[in-house]
Amino acid sequence: NEQLEVVGRIHNIDKQKWLENEANLDDLTRLYNRRYMNEKMQQILDEEDGGALIMMDIDSFKAINDNFGHEEGDKVLAMLANLLVDHFRKEDLICRVGGDEFLVFMRYICNESIIHTRCERLLKAFCKKTRKYRPTAKPSLSIGVAMVHPNCSTVEQLYRRADEMLYQVKRSGKNGIKIQP
């Protein structure tokens, strides 16, 4: 008579750990939230040199919500979140700040042309995926980038510089990339 022996382990997920993890994520996109992003960026900046903060928002996002509904707007946000995960590396931090604003912190990167190429590919992919909303809405991305350097090496400085670059893109017609060296 053969006996069957099962060897295994039952994992009891620590509820506190699960809650902490959930508190770090945006509900809609499952990307990191701004609070967690700030904490992780500060840790990285304290330990490493190099990097770049990429700030972006969706141009004409309000027109998508107004003309196609908020459910459709949520789909566009989720689609952009997926594109970000696909276009950036696992070691990069990706965050939804809120609304239609997103951040990516690229670690170890000091080469502007690499960042520009990555952002350009993202712009093209996003425009291709959002063609169905035209001509009623013309969704595109405005992207501002701040490079880590001795005069721009804190979370606050990076946010301020990336935001300045983002609004330069907005003022010059949207749908573009501006990198602050």
C-alpha cells in the first residue's frame, strides 16, 4: 500500500506588510504613489550619483473625460501606466502623481540622448494608442526632464526643474520633450 506524502509550506501573508504595500500604490494604475516615490528617490539620491527625473502629463486629457467619459479617461491613464512600464527599466521608479501627471526616475543615467530617445519612443507609442480619440480630443504627452547634478540633487530641486521643463513644452505647443541638463 503506497502512501502519498505532501511536503509544502503555507504562507500567511502578513496583513500589516500587505497594507503597507497597498499604501504605496495608486489604486487605478498600480504604479507607485507620490509619497512612496519621494521616499525612494531621496534614499537613492543619498546613496547614488546620476539619474534623471522625468515628469509628464497628458495634453487634452480633460477633452477625453468631457467627450468620452471618465471611464474612458481611466482607460487612457491605465494604458499610459502600461506604456511606462514597457518603455522603462525595472530599476527605474514609475509613479502616478495624480490626475494625468506621471513621474519616472531613471537611475544611473547621465546621458541625455538615451533619455531623449526613450521619451521620444514613449511619445510615439502614446500618440499611436490614442488615435481613436481624434479629432474630438488630441491627446499627446508633454515631458519635462531634470538631470541630477551638483546644483540639482535633491528631490525638491529635481521636481522644480522637471516642472519648469514640462511647462516650457506646454508653452511651446505641447507634445514634446525638454531636458534640463
